[in-house]
Amino acid sequence: MTTPGARLRAAWSASPIMIPGAFNALVAKLVERIGFRAVYLSGGALSAGWAGLPDIGLLTQTEFAEQAAVLARATSLPVLCDADTGFGEAINVERTVRLYEEAGVAGLHLEDQILPKRCGHLSGKSLIDSQAMAAKIRAAVSARGDPDLVIVARTDARSVEGFDAAVRRAHEYLAVGADMIFPEALESVDEFARFAQAVDAPLLANMTEFGRSPLIPFDDLGKLGYKAVIYPLTAFRAAMHAAELVLKTLYDRGTQQDLLGQMQSRADLYDLLGYRDWETRDRAYFTPGAGSSDQPR
């Protein structure tokens, strides 16, 4: 039986992968049903959608790990998770990796920002020394029980120290054991291309909306050399916009009757949840004479 990390590595080794963000377990099920090969837990989506907080490092290590476990239980897809700055120094990163691995995730990414961190596409970021980040990566590699658990090193250097510094940091992080590099907030197609040419390693691109990076088509990123592309808040933003429109209409009209065509039906929801399978098993448990040989599996 392969581990989640091994399955994630196999997926991107076969061909580049799109990794949509899922802001709850039901969306993770949709991601799998539609046919994607991996799913992403975004710190921004978790902070906003689950806790109603900005993405500035306010959630804790255990809150992240608990929600990562919820997603991992909901889908058979490998789950890649945001781990912010590792929730402390190198010694804290050890526990972060162990908690995430226990949660069942396939991989996590660590970033080189100073707390309080900021969204990678906002100004005002500050970075830790690259040697301090290297120590965190060493700790992450050392702490994982499964050697296939994917350790992604994210660098926010492009917006703070410049493009060349981002490349230099990427090489430093690879040298201490990072499996993949995530250059945050590159600002043009040319920069994505030059980074891929300069860093010979599995690379992850972030196609978040309304940020510093252009929205480059997935196939183009694959041709440039990127093995994985995350879409952290795409579904979340669309869902929030739809919810706002529906609630405003309900408030103004006093009925949702005209909105039914825009909603997921009860039948579709129950199908996604596997509701009938739950009912079938429940009835079987109360069937007289049902034994171990005829219990549903």
C-alpha cells in the first residue's frame, strides 16, 4: 500500500498536476469526483472560511492539523497542505511535520517569512535569514516518518529581496533536503520561465486570483517545467460570491424560489455524501440474523 506522499510524487512524475484548494471536506469530495489528482488545503481559505480571520498566522499548529485530517479522511486523493512558517522555529517544525503526517497528508509547504506573516501577494512581507529557513527544512526532513512525505520550500523573496534572491534561496533550500520549490508571487510569464530555467527541481506555481502573478494557463506552466499548480482560493471565492448574491436576493425578495436552479439539489448532495450507502449499512446492522459473513463492506 503506497503512502499519500508516494502517491503525490507519482502523480506529478506522470505529468504536471492541477491542485485545487478545498475549503471543506465536501469540496474535497467534489475535487476527487471531477477528476483532479490531488487536493490542497490553503491557509488563507482555512483562516477566512473556517475561522473568519485574515491570513496572518493567527491559526495554530493543531488547528491546521485537525482540519488537514478532516480533508484527508474525506478523500482518497493526496492532500497538500499549507503549513505557514512551521508555527515557530526549527524545533517547532519537527512537531508540525509529525502532526501533519499523523493527519494523513501527502505533503506540506513551509515559507521563509517572519511572523506575523502576510498573504504572499501583499506588500509588507519580511523574511527570515535563509540559514534559519534551511534549519527549518532540515528539521522537517528529519522529523518525517515517511521518506516520501513531500517537503515543499516556499520562498517569498521575489517581493522582498528580488528575483535573484529567490533563485539563490531556492538552491539553498534544495541543498538541505527540500523536495519541491514554491516561488511565491513571481510577476510575469518571463519570471516563471526564468525561474524554471535557473532551478532544476520539481516546482510548484501558485495561480491565485487578484494577486501579483498573472493567471497563466496550466498547460503553459507545465511546458515551462512546473510539476504542480495550486489554485488555493478559486472555489472559495466563487462560493462566497454566490452566497452573497443568494443571501441578498433572499433578503430583498423574502423567498429563495427563483434561486433553486442555482443550487445543488438535495439528490446531488446526498449522492456526493454517499447517503444511500450509509442508509444501506445502517439497515443491515439491524437485520435479524446478519452476521460477520454478510455485513456490508
